[in-house]
Amino acid sequence: MERLAVAKVNLGLSLLGKRPDGYHELHTLFAALSFGDRLFLEPIPEGIEFRGRYGRRNLAYRAAAAYLEAAGWPGGVRIVLEKALPEGAGLGGGSSDAAQVLLGLKEIYPAEVDLQALALSLGADVPFFLRGGVAEARGVGERLRPLSLSPLPVVVFSSGLRLPTPRVYAEVKPHDFGPDLPVGEILKALERGEEPPYWNSLEAPAFRLYPELRRVKARLRGLGLRGVLMTGSGSAFFGFAESEDHARKVAEALRHSGYVRHGVLGGDHGVV
């Protein structure tokens, strides 16, 4: 079985404050893209054979172990992970990989297993990737409300700088906190091709740590993309193109500067 583990971007991310458990309460809009990593899953008699970085520490491996244990170890699986998404970029690659392993194993070994609970135990972003599309998220990202948005041409760019999520969150100051995102206004602006009224509360902390990220954002704006914003805790940025042709031209202009992909926001995911 071959599966596509798509990337995501955050159509705005507002940190509302710090919770008693030490995590930050957030409000964000997740949106799946049309490109990502590829996984190949094959049933074997027993155990987990994994080909990919980090071995048993990889989130995809951990997802396989969690599902098979919850299902009573009905058999084993061979997993080959072909990474295409950069690490430490805020695109959710590891979480998406884990979600696709859960969904794939559910097909290979059907069982009464709570995928949502397993997904959340693996990471706050993993539950979103079980469904994909576009969704409003609260809490640490686990409380989801599906939304509707027309497909939009998007460009994603990362200079290659890897931002450790804990370090960016550690830089957050009280003045970085914000109110709820104006979800309705954001969706209307995107549908109309206007500049969306969103923000990312983690941009300012990331810019304080790595001032060169400001230049990356300015360059994408200079290439005519609208709604340019850092996704997640960075370091990738995304922006919306006027057309698919415009997206291709922007991607070509950035080709030698780092990781760049153009595609469609709201892309499908799952079995290839």
C-alpha cells in the first residue's frame, strides 16, 4: 500500500496564553496541501520492519507500534518512508507520516481501535492529519472543527534553517499572546483573493531568534505572493499565488535558495 502524507500550513496561529500544564492554549486553522512524504506499507507475519530516519524514534514507527499493540498484534508491517518534506519547518511532516501509518494499518488489520486517541497520544497535530482538508483547531491543536475552503494555488518555501519548536516556544513573551483569530473573515478574504487578516504569534519569537527570517518573508512578498506567513513554529513560509502559472514562476525563482514547492491548499491525502 502506498500512501501520501501531505504537508500542512497554519492559516493563522494565535497563542491565547499559557495553560496550567505548561502548554500554550492556541487557536489556529490547519490546511492540508497537495504534496508531502510517501509511505509504503506491506503486511508481514510479525514485528515492524522500518526503513527511514531515526529508526524506532521515528513517529511513523511509533504509530505502527501503537496501533498493532492496541489491535492485539494481529500481524506485522514493513514500512518504507520516503521523506520529501524538510524537518523543523512547521509543515507537520512527522505528524502526517504517523497519521497515514494509523490509517493504513486500520485497512490492513481492521480492529476496534480508537484512532483519534492513538493519534493524540503521538502528538497534538496528528489528529488533524487523520482527516486533512481544512479545520479550526483549539487547545493544543487537538480540538478540531472541519471547515470548507475552495482549492487555492500556494507556494511553500524554507531556506533550510531548522527551528526547534521548544526553542521558539521558550522565546514567547506575554506580549506575543493574541486574541482569537477572525475565522470567518479569514475564509472570506481567501475566497475573494484578498489579503487575509491573520497572524502567527510565533513569528515574532522566531524573528527575534533568527532575524534573517524577516528577509525571507519580504522576498516572498516581493514575488507577488499574498498572505505570506510563517507556518507553525517555522521555518517555512507560505503565500498564495494569483494562478497556478504564477505559483510555478515563483517556485522557479526560489529554486536555488532552499526547499520550495507549489501546489494546492486543501489537497487530498491518503492512498495513492
